Amino acid sequence: MTIAPANSNAYFETDAAGWTAFGGTAARSTAQAHQGAASLLLTADGSATSRVESNAAAGVTPGTEWRADAWVRCSVSRGVSISINWYNSSFGYLSTSTTVTTAVTANTWTQLAVAATAPAGAARAAINVSMTGTPASGTLLYVDESMVRPAAVLTATPEPGNAPPRVLLQLEYIGATSATIVRTDPDGTSSPVRLAEPATLDGSSQWVGYDYESWFGAATTWTATTSTGAFISAPATLTVADIWLRHPGVPSLSQKVDFQGEGTPVRGVVQAVLQPLGRATPIVVSDGVRKAKQGTITIRTKTDAEADALLALLKDLSQLLLDIPPEKQYGSTLRHQYLSIGELTESRLRPDYYPHPWRIWTAPYVAVGRPAGGIVSQRTYTTVLAQHANYQDALARYGTYTDLLTGA
């Protein structure tokens, strides 16, 4: 994943279209190239500051961070500057970003870069490369890989067929080493993405991860924030047909479940009703907060494998995420709910016939907030081997692959 140039003709392999020269002339040249076979040659005429500017690329949103980059090679040692010119949707000039000037050694390719936040009213951006002052007539400046582009791109790709369903997140944030990624849920709340609090970007300023807790069937956005700015993804919808009970900390334990209901939920209160002497009406004292709902969750399994998987999911007593697609029409209070599940009762559908595999599982639950913590299942074989002399030691310690994943 690499952020593409927003301006046209960043590499000059065919011509110099889309570029305008001021204080000189500009043409495609094959005499020098930083990549490919050609570059843009700016020849100063000695009359004023000599510069080239790209076409004003669309796609700018005020308040977003943009970046301009170029490789330059000058026939003499001198200062060369780079900046971003901002335009409105009608190509009206608004302003120029901070200008970064670099001392370029003669006949040496040097990279220039500048980052800036789009001002109010900005809808287009152009890269501006110039020789400072008034260069002598005939001074040559080669420009290559010259582009203006968003400083960041965050893509969210739903993967409903994965077990469990998830959203693939891919971030590239030029110049950043880390970013905090937060999901904005359909109910307006914001939740940090696990293992992205913050996410550590690699040497290419990229990060790839997954969100296992996004809502089903609702447009959702993600925001990546660094010390210099923030960038929001396009909305993505995780469309899933089945009901899932997901384990936030160990996604591999998550299960598609045959959900049979939540009983008769109760939303309790903590209050005292006082009956003063000589008064007809009571005095009620409370903490002013109605508590989260509590009820009884019921799940049906039809095979021994389903029963074993459910028991593995509930084994560590972690708070789980019940997600129900809106098409099931179970109501808004059951769509996306973290639950703390208590004692589990197993009932046979046919108590008189033990070989029948169907089971009914019931347990009290209380609705809770998003549990803290990361994703335990991100342990790698390198991590496992660091704790054991060899694979035989690991096999001897862990009874199942799930135990190996979780370190249980």
C-alpha cells in the first residue's frame, strides 16, 4: 500500500504535461532521471524566482494533512524550496503552505519534502518547487518523482467470511512512526482498536491490523491520529448473516452461536424507600443511575464439536461481545453488547436419550462496558519458543492449540 500522487504526471516519463514554469522554461529531459528514464528540466531565465508548479489536484478537505515530495538535481550548489499551494474548488488561489528550503549540492539528487494542513476553503493542492532568490540565467534544475498527496490513507476492508468476522485496517501515514486508531461506532461512541493504542508503523510508515469488534450491518469509520494530525477512513460496513459471540482478547475462540434468547432482562437500581413518621408519601434516596441490564442468555448446540467450542469460549470467564445482525430484528438493545457471563447450566434436549447431542446452555449475564486489554492470540511461535527449549516442551505444556495461543 503506497499513497498515490494526487497530481498528474509526477514522473515525466512521457512529457511535461500538467506543469507550469515561472521565471524560466520547463520541458521533459532524458539527460538526468532519479527514477525511470526522464525528469522535468527547469531552465532559469535570470529574470525572477524560477519555479515549477503542478496542476491543482482535487480531493483536498480542509483540516486534513497533506505532503509534497520531490527529488531535485541542480547544476550549481544553491537553495531549492518546496511548498504546497492551496486552491478552492474553482481553482482560486488561497494561500501557500510553509516553505521548506534545502541546500542542494551541485549535480547531486536531493529529496525535498514538506507537510501542511489544508486551510479553510481548500479543495485543491499543487506542489511548488523553486530555486530561491533570482538564479542566474541558464541555471538548470532537474525535478523527478514530484508529487502532492494526502499524508495518510486509512482503508477499512470488511472480511465477513473470516471466523470470526473482522475488518482489515491498513494505514500509511507518511513521516509518522506511530498512530492511535479509534473506531467511531453507529451509536456515536468511540472505541480504540486493540493493538492500535498506539499502532507502531514500520519503516515504510505502514501498519496492518484487524478490528474484531466492529458492529454488524452498520456503516462505521476509523480515525488514525498522530502528534501532527488525524485522518478518517471511508465508511465500511461489516455485513454478517449469523449471530456471533466474540472473544475480544482471543478472537480465535469466537463462535457463531444458535442464540435462543436473553430471558427477561432487568435494569436494576440502587435506592432506598424511606417512610417518615407522620408523612403519607415516602422519601426515595438513590445514586441516580439505573444499572445495566441483567438476564439469562440461552444458547443451543447441536453437535459435540459445537458444545466443546462453546465451553472453550467461556472457559476463561472473559467478557464477551454478542453481535446480532440488524436483519434478525432482535431490537437495538441486543445488536452489539458486551456481556459478563456467569454460571453455565447444561441441559440435554432429550434427558432420556444420552446419545442425542443437542444441548441447551443457560447462564446469567450482566451487560458491561468494553473490556480493556489487547489481543492475546497475537502470540507468535517466536514468543512460544522464547519460553520453551523446543517444540516438545511446548507440546508437553499445552493440551490444545487454543491453550498454546492464549498461554493458558
